[in-house]
Amino acid sequence: MNDLAGKVAVVTGGGRGIGAATAQKLAGLGAAVAVVDLAETVVAKEISKSGGRAIAVSCDVTDPDAVDSMVDTVADEFGSVDILVNNAGIIRDDLLFKMSVENWDAVISTHLRGGFLCAKAAQRYMVEQKWGRIVNLSSTSALGSRGQANYSAAKAGIQGFTKTLAVELGRYGITANAVAPGFIETEMTRSVAERTGIDFDVMKAAAEKEIAVRRVGRPEDVANVIAFLAGEESSYVTGQIIYVSGSAD
Ligand SMILES: NC(=O)c1ccc[n+]([C@@H]2O[C@H](COP(=O)([O-])OP(=O)(O)OC[C@H]3O[C@@H](n4cnc5c(N)ncnc54)[C@H](O)[C@@H]3O)[C@@H](O)[C@H]2O)c1
């Protein structure tokens, strides 16, 4: 299913969590993968060790020059850029009355400016070759989430951004879709537990009661959907937001 042999994928925030699982999944399907993160991690080495093709590229996705040079480095190394997964993200939660301007700007910038810069840089190659797949990470928080005015605005913004990319780029054989995960067990959700002083297992148990399939998500649950959207078999799916939350909403 969904053979990605010969394809080249860029996964931002690929150093851990959902990004790492996605990099592993795409590499397992045959893609050459650029694991892009603020600092180099073991993910690319692990993929290479298990017989896949991967490089680690350090890049801050909010820096325009760094993003352009990251995408060119990937194209030089692997010959093209076919798949972009805009996954890099941060949270800086606070209730509205306490939220600092810095924390508003940091979250909006990482998700929206970062996704914009990476898509703009990658489409140079995708348009030229008349094939591309862009998958952006939204969230169930896009629908409103206490303490996350910055993050929910960013994740809702990503949905509009995704639909516009679909409208503009479809004629060039490029699809753009978003996945919107619910509660996925990663360092990001673990950090919420730590910050709020709640035991992570207690937090997960409480969340599970509200989730239809009665478990929290694993990074692989999201990676599986991204892999579908990254392949040939999803060529007639674009501008969609797919919730990966184990629930009906
Ligand atoms: N974990 C969840 O429950 C959940 C739910 C919905 C959406 N998401 C989204 O999925 C994505 C991945 O989340 P995760 O839980 O794996 O997070 P994570 O914190 O475990 O990993 C995020 C990665 O992004 C990298 N990153 C942050 N800022 C960057 C920047 N400026 N440039 C390059 N890399 C940067 C980090 O270094 C880190 O490796 C994020 O966009 C997040 O908002 C997560």
C-alpha cells in the first residue's frame, strides 16, 4: 500500500513525537526523508540504521533564509522535494488575561509563519515537477481550547491556510491537507501535565473517558493518516481536515 519509493519527504519537527513517527513511517514506505528540527536528533540515524534513507537538517522553521537553504539542501541531497509535512510546533498555554504578547507571537509564528515559509520554499520544486503533497498539522484545539488562545488561533489558521494551498496548487498536481489530532501521547502533552502539576497517567485516564475509542492516541496513529495523504492513492483528496482523535469530533 502507498509505495513511496523514489519520493523525497521533508518532516519538520521530525526530531521527536508525531514528527519522528511520521519520518519513520514515510521512510518505511520507501521515501528518502529529511528530519528537520531545531537541533539534530537520533531519528535520521535510526532510519539509516534500519536500512532507510534519511538526513538530519537543523533549521528553525520561522527563519526564512534557513528554510530556503534547508529545502535546497534536501533537493541537492535527494534530487527533489515531493512531500512536505509541516509538523513543527510549540505550546505556550495560559488563560487569556495572563497570556504574554511574546507567548502569543511565538506560537503563531512557529505554526503559521513556519508552515507558510516551508510551503513557499517547497512549492518551488513541486510546481516544477507537477507533483507534490503538503500535509499540515492542525489540532482539535482549532475548535476552541481553554488556555490555548494562541494555539487554537494558530491551528484554526492552519485549516484556512491548507484550503488556500489546495485551491492555488491543485492545478500543479499538488494536494494540501491537514490532520487534526486530539490527545496524542508525546513530550508536548507530557509537558502540559508537568506544568499543571497533574500526574500524566491521571491526565490520560481522565482524557480516555471522553474519547470514543477509549484510549489516547499514539504518534503512529497520526503518522498512518499522514502517510496516506503523502502518497499517490490520495491524489483526489485535497483541502481536507482529517481529525485523528479517536472521537466523532
Ligand atoms: N501531541 C498532541 O496531542 C497534539 C495534538 C494536536 C496537534 N499536535 C501537533 O502536532 C505537531 C507535533 O506535536 P508533538 O506532540 O509531536 O510535539 P513535540 O513537542 O513532541 O515535538 C515538536 C517538535 O517540533 C520541534 N520544533 C519546535 N519549534 C520548531 C522550530 N521553530 N523549527 C523547527 N522545529 C521546531 C521541536 O524541537 C520538537 O522536536 C505539532 O504541530 C502539534 O501542535 C499535537
